[in-house]
Amino acid sequence: MSKRKGSKPPASKQPRTPAPEQPAAPVKGALFRQIKADKVTCVQGEVTMLPPTSLTVRPGENVAILGANGAGKTTFLRVLTGNLQPTGGTVTMDDLPIDERDPATRRVIAPLIGPVAGYRDLTVADHLILIDQTWGGDRDGAGERIAAVLNRLDILQFGNRYLAELSSGQRQLVELAMVLLRPSGLLVLDEPEQRLDEERRALLGEVLQERAAAGGAVVWVCHDKTLAETATRTVRFPQGK
């Protein structure tokens, strides 16, 4: 892996530009019938972080969650991914409990909740190679898979940059590339439109639509009502109010 500024990944790892119409990474995660949150709540002391909330998502759905700050949206995403155990209610995948420590959960659910921890001495391409190989990608096809994701997000030119060299919007797209690259059946994203300009937000909407059309599912928190209209359905938090 490259560690010196300005260096390039080895020729065998150098991403190659795919055909323009090539979509982002295909859905390859374990299949699921439905993921269901049933009346989940989160209470800390006397503070209700999440009032009773229910949501069912199936393959092919693109669900945008809207709501004011403090409505429990991010807390709900953490519960949905098995990162946070609810105080009450249940969250299941095909009737089995969801727990992010369970390999079965990790094979299906790919979350992007909060900033991704990166390595200062690795380039964007290095990070993606690491993710691709960690999730079992074949070495021969790594360059094409990585190039496809970067190209679809229009950030192929940043492959040899370090994370610290990126603008906040570029970093946001790189983090999205990281989660798109790994095999998954459900993407769970917390405000992925943050720090993106209008053109990049439109691109984001297209990518999420493509993921759902390919048979995956997406659940994402969004503060842009216009962008949220690209989803197959929207849900407003807090529920019941």
C-alpha cells in the first residue's frame, strides 16, 4: 500500500476507468426478506432518545427519514443496524434479532453513521483496496470495482490523494464510496447529503435509486426535502406526533 505523498498504487491495483454507463458496485450481500423495527424505544435516565417507532424495509425500497433535530433519527439508525440495543421493542431480520457483532448482520447491513476513521498514510485508493479485500473481493477485479464506484461518484481523480487533502464534500463522497464498495443488502446512511452541493446531491439521489433498483434497500436520514423526493417513500419522525 502506498504511504508516500504523490505515489501511486501498484499497477495491478491501479483503478481503471470503466465504461461511463457502468453503475456503482452491485448488490452482492446476503439476501433478506425484510428488516423490521417494531415499536423500538430508547430511554437514557429520564430522557427519551427515541419514542416508540416502527419501520419495515424490504429489498428494492429506498426509504428517506425526515424530521427535526432531536427527533431520534440517528438513534433509530443505530438501533436498526444493531449498534444500539433498544430499551423496548424489537429489531429483526427475517425474524431473527439484529446485532452488529453477528457476521450475518454485517453481511447484510452496511452503515454510514458518523465520520469514517481513516489512516493518514493511506490514499483513497488504498482505503478502498483494504475494504474490498477485507470483504472478500477477488484481487484481479479489485481495480475495476474500485474505479467503478469512484467513477460513479465522479471522484476517480481523487484516488491517489490522502484523506487530509480532500475538501469536506470530497471526503463525504469518499466515505460513501467506502460503504458502497462493500457487499451489502441494506445501506443505512445518516445525512449522506451533508457538505454536498446541489449537483452532488442530485448525483447522490441517483446512486441511491440505482441501489434500490438493483435489488438492494436503503434507509437514510435526510434534511433536504427535495432530495428526499427521490426515495420510494418517506417517513417522518417522531412517529405518532
